[in-house]
Amino acid sequence: MKTSKRKPKSSAPKAKMTKVKLRKTSTARSRGTLIIIGGREDKSGEMKILKKIAEHTGNGRLLVVTAASEVSEQVWQDYFTIFKKLGVKSIEHLYVKQPEETHDVNITEMFKDVTAVFFTGGDQLKVTTKLGGTPVMDAITEVFRNGGTLAGTSAGASIMGKTMLIGGENAESHKVGNWMMAPGLGFVENMIIDQHFAQRGRIGRLLGAVALNPGILGIGIDEGTAIIVEEDRFQILGENAVYVVDGRGVTYTNISEASAEQTMSMHDVRLHILADGESFDLKQRKCISLE
């Protein structure tokens, strides 16, 4: 188990795994805000997306989770420097190699005054397998339920839904058997999220996911772009686009009968493309006009 700050702390005694009561603010809702980023967010210019995370952290503590990364220490140092520059006063690092290490985390200390949690990029399966079902994830969920903010970039974006897309060659994304799905962390319902979207040609695999379950919305987020989810709507922030695939009107698909090598076929699917400042109503499944 490895946790770090700018200055290393002395090792803490092993904590009892009791339910943590996190401090609620006067603006706390039944659930908080999600900031879901398509990857490669601006880290040196205006940094609009990262600045939004800093704003949502406020005077509380930001927890940076690097469980997805192979180079966690480097990623941690980079984001520590950025968020300090953006005015975040207290920043904590969480990294584990195996699920059993989460039981050594002093949850009471680590989650004291946490108002925002940020999942970095890497491999989304590393996050779900290391943290899913652990007391640490329970504490993260409690932050969200108490009105806090959960943010994630790249792999950290994919984990937000109940189901996440994994694998697949970009040039073959239109093939029926070119990708797989796995359980996510379920912070947002009825959505499956894909990232690095246009940049890696992932429209095919998102369409396939919606074809398998037309009741969910497929959300493709470009690099340098984010959706900010609050209550039953989200707003776009960033330089590129967000794609919403709605399969409720689909009249035909070969996704369940075709072999893995065949090209996917899908008729009458609905597609929305949204840019910076635009919003989408998740309940009514329609774009909200700019004022």
C-alpha cells in the first residue's frame, strides 16, 4: 500500500473498518456531481476542465486515485503540481496494487474533509478489480452521496457507468466481436461511456454496446472534453465534441446473430453531437437548447 503527499507522513496504525461519516456541506444533495473527461485534458493552457475540478473541491480535500496507472508516482506528481497551481489547498494520493491493500488504508484519516475524488487514466480494469467492493470504494461512494464530486479522465471516465467497454482494435471497431464489456462502478445509471472517442475511431464499439442494450445511452467523449453530470442532465465543457447514441428507436440489428468477424448492422439509431456549453436531458433524452 502506498500513499503519498508532498512530504511523506509517518505510517499510520491499521484502522478498524467502520463506516465513515463524511462531513456534509450546506449545499450537499442526495448525490453529487460527476466530471467525466475523454482523456488528454489541457494541463498547461487555460486548463478549463481541471480548473472545474478544483472549483468543486473548494476548501475541502481532493483525493487523487492513480490505481489505473502503471506509472502512478509520476502521474500523482504531475496532478499534484497542477492542482496546487489551481489553488487546491489539500491533496491526498491513493494507490494500491492489490485489493487486500485497501484494508490497510486509514479511511478515517484519508477521507477527512474530502469533497472531490479524481480517477486518473490507465487501465479501467485495474480500478474496478483493485477497489470494487472494498471499504475504500464505500468511502468514495459516500463522498458522492454526500454531495461531493467524482471526476475521472480516460480510464477514469469509463468506470463511471455500471458497464464499461474494454479492448478492441480501433480500425476494426465495426466488427461484431471486436470488443468486450465489464462491470463498472455504477455512479451513473443507464449510460455506457467511451473516451478518446473520435481520436481512436470508437463509434463502432459504442454502437455495438447500445445495440446489445437499447435501453442505455452510449456517451462518446472526445479528448480535451468533458461532461459535467448533475441530477438528470449533463453539460459539455471543452474543445471537442460529445456523442450521444440513443438506441430506443432501433428497428433492426444483427448484433446477436452475426459471427465475431462480421460487420455490425444497425438501423434507425439516433445520434446527437454536442459542443462546449450545450446540455443534454437524460430523462427526456434530448438536447437542451442554448439560451
